[in-house]
Amino acid sequence: MDSPIVELWKLDDLLVPDIRVETLGRPALDRAGKFDNPADRDEFIAGRLALLRFAASLLEVDSARLVPDYRCPQCGPGQDHGRPGFMLDGVPAPLALSASRASGWVLLAGVVHPTDGLRLGVDLESVDGVGFGGFDDVALTSNEQRFLASVPESEQTRQRARLWARKEAWLKMTGEGLRNNPAELEVLDLPGLRDVTDAKLPDRLVAALALG
């Protein structure tokens, strides 16, 4: 049975003077060079380094043996985006992976030796990032809006972020991304979708994981 391993890493811990960014691969380095904000660039690099080291730890190999191999369902292999993966000594590493960054943290999820066709998606969200006016109408189904109205007002912001994290995780897993209208995706009770409660999240963060 495929059982995801989930870990939360602090991005600042990855940004040390002796980091070897060349291990991230040319597509990632080209993308990093396009960031106007140095802080955003550093967080992107730290997130990619975290995923590399996470993958190496799952496989119990030296990270130098892994070469990033991102594949986008629309654009194909060799991308700076899409589903993360790695080549191990020239062949695809036996991993299903997903990662998500928010508020200086990166949430990592992986399955070692996944069954054929297994897909994985994880999302980390700041509770404070989804409270803008009109969000519910563009992001939530009518049933989800009724659910939100049924919980105490003090809990609504967290529950709103929780629903959004579930949508993002699911759409990462399927590869559809936000090309699919999130207001038409019902995530209150989807098989294979769960809230992440086992990674000791900081108070203002929520997360979800989809597996299928």
C-alpha cells in the first residue's frame, strides 16, 4: 500500500553560504534568475534544495546522484515546473513527489516505489491569504459556501484556507491546476484527499494531501 511520507522544512535553514545551486539543474536556475525580488528567488531555490535533499533521504542515496526531472502534463519533460521527479544514475527514481511553499516553509510529500500510475499532490496555505472580498464566489462551490456559513465566524477564515488547500492539492495531483474552475470542484469529501495534521504546522498554516 502506498503510504506518503510528509515533512515540513523551514526554508531559512536551507540558505547557507556553501549551498551548491548547480545541483538544481538548468531549468530551475534559469527560472530563479527571472525573479525580481531576491527574497522570492531565495525561497524558490531553498524549496528546490529541500525537495532534492528530501528525495535523497527517502531513497537513502547521496543527493549528487539525483538529477531533477520535472514533467508538466501539458508541456512535457525538461521543465522548470510541473510534477517533480528525479533521475537516479540515469534512470527515473522510484518516487512520487509533491511540494508546496508558504510563509517561509515548504511542505514535502513522497512515496517510495509507488504503484504504477500513482499521483500525489500536496498544498500548504497561509490562513491569512484567502480572506479577500469575493473569494468565496470564485473559489468555493455553493455547498462549500453553505458549509462555511455553518461554522462559527471565528473559524471561517481557517476553514476557508483549509478548503483552498484541499483544492490546490487535488488539482496538483490530477495535473489540471487552475485550468479547472476551482468553484466547480467539491472537496468536502473526496476519496484520497485529506487534511495534513501530522506535520506540526505553524498556527497560521493549513495543508492538504491528495493521493490517487
